[in-house]
Amino acid sequence: QVQLVESGGGLVQPGESLRLSCAASGFTFSTYVMSWYRQAPGKERELVARLTWIGSITNYADSVKGRFTISRDNTKNTLYLQMNSLKPEDTAVYYCNARKRGLDYWGQGTQVTVSS
């Protein structure tokens, strides 16, 4: 049974940091492209960051470049998103995604709220 379980969300003030984690199970984590998406109220889900299975290629949304860092630990089957210098516009539900050859798995999401 495939599971992606996000954690680490919460309420922070602008300028602060959070680290999201996504614990994966039920599939061969190291062979999947892993990504973080987010969805703000009233908006479509958007890609935040993507990381290939060996971690050699990363892609970031322009809005988070220089502030967010995606990483993975294939020995722990875990995906991370380090978010620094958070802004109110980063407020959203953040989702973990695993994808390979038409297989597409999603976590349940974790809420990140940036507000003073």
C-alpha cells in the first residue's frame, strides 16, 4: 500500500523558516521523481520544487528560488522541503508527490500558514 505522509507544517511569522517532511512507503522511493506542490485557497495546485531520483536535477518555481530547498534521503525514504524567509503568499496546503512512468501518488497535505 503506497503512502506519502507529510509533516512539519504550521503557523509561522513572515521571515521565519519551516522544514516539511514526506515519509514514503509501499513503493521503491529511490526510483521515483519526487516533488512538492502547494495549493492556496481559490487557486490551482502548483509545482513548488521537483527532484529527480538521484537528486541530480532540481526544479523550483520562480517564486521560491533562493528561499526553498528540496532534498531527499533515499536511505530513509523521506523527502524534505526547507523553507526559509517565508512570506504570507507562501500560505497553502503543501503536498508531496511521487511520479514514475504514469504512476502518480499524492500525500494528504500539510498546512503552512505565514501570518503576523
